[in-house]
Amino acid sequence: MRTKSIEILKKALKENTAVGAFNTANLEISQSIIRAADNLCKPCIIQATTTTMDYTNNSIGEIVKSVIDKESNGASIGFHLDHGHNLHDVIKAIELGVDSAMIDASKMSFQENKEITKKVVEHAHPKGIAVQAELGRVPYLGREKMSVNWEEIMTDPKQAKELVEETGVDALAIAIGNAHGFFRERNEPDWDRLKEIRKLLPETPLILHGASDWEGKKARKAVKLGINCFNIDTDIRIAFCTALCKMAGGKHCEVSDPRKILKVARDEVQSKVEEKIKLFAG
């Protein structure tokens, strides 16, 4: 059933647990995510980027809403814009049906970040849409040098408090040494930084991007210290593409119905999402 993402995040915050926010790119991945959550009777957030919106010619919103309505029998599912970079991105995503939108101004100056985040909040809140901001940089492979200065790019706790208080933003994505995709992360997450941010923002859900490879003790420690949501994209892409490659080679070369191939990929992604949901739920 459709539930607002912020309600899912606030519940996780209250219960000192975490949920997964999983990126979709098509019908099959959307079904995988929603079926996994429903199978485990656990809440999750399904999210799309502006790249996916463009790729699907803006049909991803209808796909996600339709799959939630038709396939979710009990799990709470939110629909979120991942990494909107300007007000136009947010407006477009709202039109496509998201209940929550991220404004990623993390590469801007702190003052610019506050200004654009406040504009997005002022536009989104009257429409009942929650807003997630990002402070501190979570590096991407290929976009930045592998040897980053972590002290310079991680989230400043005092600035995090100021950003939330001055903009009224609902949730905050933070940087504690985490990284997107295959970028080499900090040797050890800055746990003290996370504890300080949680202390200063006791009522704000905290999000960790680039979390596909956060497993076991590392993920559980992050939850214990205050993370309420892990964004998962790379693991889903790998699961989907690996299944397709396996189906395309060897004894499966005779398969000519793409739906048969995509079903295997969809089932593989569902298994991966279930694994992550159980990990984050503790």
C-alpha cells in the first residue's frame, strides 16, 4: 500500500531501526522491490532518479504507482525522487507522483545549499511532499579523484543542525566516509561524526547514500548510531545484469522470449532486496 516516505522514515527513527530505499529503472525492478517488501511484510521506499525519468519518458511514475496498487498487499511503500539537482527536477517528480523528493545541493557552498533547499521546501510542503537534503559529499567513481580528503567532504554536524533548522527540511542525507558505486570508501566510517549529528538532530531521519556494500556489523552499527535509511542502487543493478548475462549464455541461448529472461532478473533483484531489508531491520 502506498505510504508517505516520511512516515516510514519517522517510524524507523522512533524505533531506532532502518529501512531500505531502492532505486528502480523499469517495471521488473519495481516489481522486485515491492514483492520483496510485501513478502517480508516490511516497509521500504522505492525511488527513481531524473535519469530514470528521462529514460522511461516520464512513465516510471505510473509504473511505480500501478505496481504498488496491484501488488502490495500489506507492506508500506513510499515513492521518492533520488538526487534531484534543482527545483525543476523536484517539480517534475512531484507531477509524476512522488511523495518525497531529494534536493542534492551537496556540491554547492553551504549558503547556496541552504537557499535552494529552502526554496524546494517552500514549494513541496504545501503540496504534502517531504524533502530530503544532503550535506557533505558522497563521492562517485569517475567523477572525483580516488584520493579525496575525507575531512573536507564529510558532513559538519553543526552545519547539519543549521541546515535543518533554517530550511525546515524533513530528512538529511549525510556523509561519514560512505561513497557511491565502486568508489573506495574511507577505511572506517566516522562513527563519532554520526553520533554527533544524531545528538544535534534527534528528530530528523538520517539517510546513508552509497550503501550497497554496507553489510553485517557495519550496517548494524550505523543503525545503532542513528542511520534510518540506506540507499541501494549498485547492488540492484549488479543483480539484474548478472542474471541477464547468465541467462544469455550457455544453455539458455535458446530463450527468445525477453519476458523469460527478465523474470529471472526480477527474481534475483527481489532476493537481493529481501536480503537488504532483513539486514536493515535487524
